[in-house]
Amino acid sequence: MGKQYAIIGMGRFSSSIANRLYEAGNEVLGIDRDEVRIEESRDFVTHAVIADTTEENALREIGIRNFDVVVVSIGNDIQASILTTLLLKELGVKHIVAKALNKYHGKVLSKIGADKVVYPERDMGERVAHSLMSPNVLNFIEVSKDYSIEEIKVPSRLAGKSLRELDIRARYHLSVIAIRTREEISVNPSPDQIIKENDVLLMIGENACLKQFADGKEPAKL
């Protein structure tokens, strides 16, 4: 059985979140002050209500504290975003995720009780810049300032060889977590697995080493 999510503010960013959660079988409540947005969201949420979430009584009537996660994604109204987050915390919501418009907004949201603050515009910008600089990188997750997990398309020069032959761990100081082919995903693949052109390697390691591998550069001799 899925979790219960409430999404406050049904803009483009939050609608994509709601749609993904709904498709995965979760119960999703969409909340917005705008009747048009609520009508537009009815196809990808379980329930949709018109409400002003800066009013404590409105949140109580919705039963907001019963939801596992509440996402605050109010457009450009920073005051409403902050007040809503504060009320959610006071009402005892278990987990609050709040969208910030800038780092100062994010700091305030963290201080008043948001469990996680997201910066969609900044994060998307970083992803686009990363993909422009390393075209072979399909996706990446920043683990820390120096380490990431990346999906890297297998370059033709490595195709037809096994992981053992390539010796990626020793040569590049990277670990292959999984290999995605057209047919399947192999998690913790065997050293004898042959990788083919257009396979995708899910790799973890230092950012500099990942970039070196993705750019097709040979590792420096030890």
C-alpha cells in the first residue's frame, strides 16, 4: 500500500511530482487557492481541494496531519510559503518538503521546520550544465561535494570487453553499481559481464574520476 501525500500549490513543478507519485500507486491530495489549477490537476491526483493553506482552520479541516509527507510548492508568494510551512509544523505534520525560490528563502524554511528544502530551478540548472559539459552522462546524483553517482553511456572504445578486462575500479577508482542494457538491469554485475556499445553504466566515485571516464580520457599512470 502506498503512502499519503499532500501537495500544496499545483504549479508545473509540483504537478510533475504529484503525477509521478500518483502513477506509483500513492494517495495524492492536491491543494491550491486557484480553482482552475485544481480542475487541471484532477487527472493525476486522488483528491483535489481549493483551500487557503495560510489559514489554520483550512488545514485542520483537510486533516493535513494525517498525511505521511506534505510538499509546500507555493509559486512566488514567499510569505504564504513560510506561513504554510510554519502552520504545518505546529499542526504536527510528520515530514515537510518545501520548495525555495532562493537560498535566503531556503534558510528560513529550514529554521521554521521544513525537513527537506528543494531548489528546483537551481538543481535543474546544475543538471543541464553537467550534461552540456559531459555529453555521455545521462543522469547524475550528487552524493557530496566531491562524490556523485552517474549514468554513463558506454563509449565504443570500451565495447566488447568485460568489467574484469577494463579494470575500472583500479584504473579509474570508480565502482560500477549496475549495468543497464536494452533488455534488463544487472545490479552488482559479475566481473565477467561483457559490456556492449549503448549499454549504460551506473557508477559511483569522485567527480574528477567520473568526468575523466565520461570524457574518454585515459587515467594517469600510477
